[in-house]
Amino acid sequence: MHIGRIRLPHEVSASIVAFATVFLLMSPLKMPTWAIFITWAGTFLQGGPSRSNALAMVTATTTGAGFGVVAVLLNRETGTMFGTGAFAQTLALSVVIFVVNGTLLATGRLKPFALIPGMFFGFASLFATYFGGFGYDAGHLDAAFVSAAAMCALGPLCATLGLRLMLAPPPAASEPVAQFGAEEVTPSVNEAPA
């Protein structure tokens, strides 16, 4: 009796990978593991794991995290340009966000950075890591950048691992699906023959 290869449901294999990521949250690393899940989901929104999708996601999220660093640095320098009150500082921050956001979106017009949602994944992950006190050296912008970028980069890898752990055989080459051409369509009585 031949027993075929065991195949785990994707829900199980993906949960095994998710289980493993939790340990990165522990001290001393305190990594922002939610960034993994954001880019993991983003990988499937791109169409699924592939080298080109992973490269696009990692490029975009790292670039976005870089824009987040620029926003924090600009806010440090200009945060009180309208005064020290809460409204004045909020107005200064809104100007910084306007400039950085516009620059990020314009950068997305360049082909290597065209995955604009990925840039926002990285941008938001940098802020959450830095202001949330996460990363291997909480409160330090450089550590927040490395931590956020690294966790964003793990998302496409986890998406791949989740599929690989299913232990399924590689997909066999499928037969081409017949396409319906114009010659197979019968014109209606109201249509004139071509």
C-alpha cells in the first residue's frame, strides 16, 4: 500500500510559521513582529510569494521606513516652528507629513519603488516601532529603522515558508486551458456577419 505525501492545510502551516515569529517579540529583541504579518499579507495581495514580489516588497518597505526616519528627523528640527503649544506642534507635524508623504508618493513613480502600499507598510511600521518603544534598542531611531525594515523583510519569507510547510508536492504542469475564440461564438440574429 502506497501512502501519498502528507499535505498540511495552509491554515496549519501558516500558523506554525506565525507561532515561530512570536519569539522575536521577547526581550532583548522586542521586535515589531506585526510588521511581518503586514507584509506577509501584502505578499499575497501582490499575487503570492515569488522572488520578484519579495524584492519589490523589501525595496518598498525599506524605502518607506527610510521616509519614516526622515519624517521623524524633520519633525525634531521643525516641530516648534509655529510655537510650543499642542496646536502649533500638530500644525508643524502636519506640514512635515505633507512634504514627506508627497515625496514618498512621487518616488513611487520610479519603477523600483512602484509598490507604494509597501512603502506605506514600512513608513507605518517605522512609526509604530519607534513611538511604541519596540526594537532591539527602544527609543533609538536607527534601531527602530533596522528593526522595522528587518521585520517587514521577513513577511515575504514567512509567506513562502507557510506554503512550503504544507509539504505538498510541487504543482504539476497543467494542460493549457482552451480559450474561447471569436470563431467559436455564434453571432446573434441582430449582428451582421463580419
